[in-house]
Amino acid sequence: MKAQPPAVAELGWADVNAWRLARHHLDERAPKARLGEVVGAIGAVQAQMMSAAELQATVRVDCTVQEVRDALWKRKSLVKTWLMRGTLHLTRAADLPLYTAAMSRRWIKPSLAWLRYFEVTEAEVWGLAEAIGKALDSTPRTREELIAIVAQDKPERLREALRSGWGGMLKPAARNGWLCFGPNRGQSVTFVSPRSWLGSWREIDPDEALVEVARRYVRAYGPANKHDFAYWWGHWTGVGAAGWAGLRDELVPVKVEGWRAHMLAADLKHLPPRRPGTAVQLLPNFDPYLMGHSNRDHLFEAIHRNKVSRTAGWISPVVLVDGRVVAVWSYTLSKQRMRVEITPFETLRPKVAKQAGVRVEAIAASLGAKVERVSIA
């Protein structure tokens, strides 16, 4: 067995947590003019729940959820589409060509199980994806309108595949840069061509794109290893190894309390000093801070895993103290009055409880609401 190179630095989890909090803009909210930049710095915010995606942005940026919506639908500096893990995300519009190049056919191959489920061949998948791309421009079209165009002269089997839920045949088109979301039309979602909708596009070599995405990942989620990157990206064979191979001259091995991982050499020189005091943050569902690694044991004790990582991939809203999860929380909103319930894993110190209340006030303000009550169970 090939010997592993010695670690160039030994870090504690407190050092790592401070680094990641800073890279995720969770130590201090950025001004609203930097909304796109901040979303881009962490890759994207996860958007299968749009309300959660909006809060993922506002806990990092001093803005309102309405300003996130305006960035998405009016200024078009953000864009909504299927990206990492085949999941809906909001990402910076200027970065979409990079991500879709990295996710192009060079790195995506539908599994046999997936093909059998949809009763399609791989050739048919790519044929439909290209047809979807040709059918779209800057005019928003509903799923039904899009299917009516693409499914002409197609067998019923392919029509059914196009109608399938959870994105189905739309995801390959999206992850190749041929489709993104347009603004809702009533209760119906719409789709557009990102090339037309965003007004600019650039072609990027898929291999170069994958390495650049890996570089950005390590910058925001490091220390990490290639398995972490593959998990964040979507479990595709070879992606982790290819990303790490492309970064071989930039990565350095580190140890974090015995765990071996890598950081960018340039980043290792700029680890932030630990700030005095206690940092408290409330994160919404599916927050990227929790989604970046194949194992979350460094974030909370195993006994609390089912409170955070629930069934069907559901990730709870959590309370962080110095980068570690100490509680879950929930809220209800009625007539712009916000009620919050925090369920700690153990008794919260008074200082932590007070700071959590300050964070609740900021979240309420981003929603245009007032805090009516904060309960700590």
C-alpha cells in the first residue's frame, strides 16, 4: 500500500469550524450588494423548498427574502435549476455555465436503474434533453406547454417520462445548460433557456470546469477529501478522483484531530484566528453548511443524528454554537407575527439563548415580520 504523505498541519475542529463559518459568511452577514457573490462563494443554496433557500441566503447576507426573489426574477443575478445531487438550487447566474459544463455528459451517465424506471434508453434521454433545449428561449413555458412541443411524434412511453415528477427528464437538460426555471405563472412553474433568459453565456471545457468547481468546493467546505466532494456533487463515479487529480499541485494534506483531509495550500496560510466569545447562528432547512460532507459526525453527536438528518433526506433547521449543532428549531408565521420553538440537545447557556433570540429577530426582519414568541423546550 502506498504510504500517505505526512500532514503539513494539524488542526483542531475549532479551527476548522471557524474557517468554514467565515467562508460561509456565517460569522458576519455580508452587505446586500454582495448577495450574488456570497451565494456563489458556497456554490449554491438548496432550493427544493424555496422558503428555505431564501433564508439560506438571508442568514448570510443583510437582505430580505423579497430582495432574493428580485435577484432571481428581476435582476437575474441568481438562477434556479437542478444542480448538485440532482437537487434544485439557486446559484449565481454568472456561474451557471461553469456548473453545467462540469455536469455535462462528460460526467453524467444515467444509471441502468434510472433508465429502467423511466422506461427509456440513454440515447433517448439525450435526445429528449436536446429537444427540450431547442424548444426553449426567453419566453417562460409551463411543463405542459413544453411537453406539447417536445413530445410531438414521440411514443406515449416518452410522453409519460416527460410528465414524471421530481424533474425526471428535465434534469439532464438543466444540468447541461439547456433549461432553467422562469417565474411562476400562477401556481404553475415555468422553464426558459438560460442562454436566452440570462442574456449571456460562455462555453467552458468540461474537464477544466470540474477542476474549478472542485477548487471552489475546497475553498468553502475544506478541509475535505475527494469522497466529500463526490458526495456534495452527487455520487457520480470518477468525479472525486478527477477533481482531486486536477488540484494535485494546489492541495496539501492536513489532519483534523486524527482525520486526514486536504486544503488548498493558499487557504492554509489564511486560517482566521479564533474570535473571543461564542458564535451563535440559526440555519434553515437544508443549509449548505450541513450538506458539504459525506459524514456529519463532526457537527453533532451521533445520538442526535435522527433529529438533524431525518427520513427521506430531510435536513432540519439547526442552531449552531461555534460551528457545531446544539439544537433544532422551527417557526410559524401568521399575519407577519413569528413564533419560534427551539429544541436544544441539552440545556442552553443563558448567553447562547440570548444570542439565539437576536438571530431570530434578524430572520423575522428578513421576512418582514415581528417576533411574537421564542420558546426553548
